[in-house]
Amino acid sequence: KRKIKVEERKALNYLIQSATSDRVLSRAVEIDELLRNTKSFISHIVHDEIVVDLCDEDRGLLLYIKEIFEKDNYKANISAGKNYFDFEELKI
């Protein structure tokens, strides 16, 4: 088994993180378009998470948001709560 040098590992990690970042940002654009004429909005993005401040009347959009994020066989978990520290996973 060949040992991977630190530089090679960093290069591989950079490629993975860069591709993931591009994917998350492109999905954020699609979700932002979905939310365009609603009271809801993307609050912020943290690594591979898109945090949406979702108005209760827009609750029906959760499935569409999940579908957008799960394009190309990716999996998404959806959590909700009144603040960032009290999130609980939703089984959707």
C-alpha cells in the first residue's frame, strides 16, 4: 500500500471541497429562485449547508428544496428549529 504524501492529500481534499462548494452554490441559486416571491430567504451557507429562513406559509416548499439539493444522487437532511442551535431533523 502506497503512502499518500501530505501534498497529494491536500490536493485531493482541495478538489473535493472545491467541487462540493461549486455544487452547493449552484443549488443555492436554484433555491433562491424558488423562494423569489415568498417571505422566505436563504439566510446563509455554511460549508455544505444552505440555511433557509422559512416562513411558515412556505412550508410546502420543503420538498422542492430537498429535491433541488438532491439532484445528481446526492442526499440531503433537512432540519428545522426556531434558532440555529435548536434544529431537529425532519423526516421528509
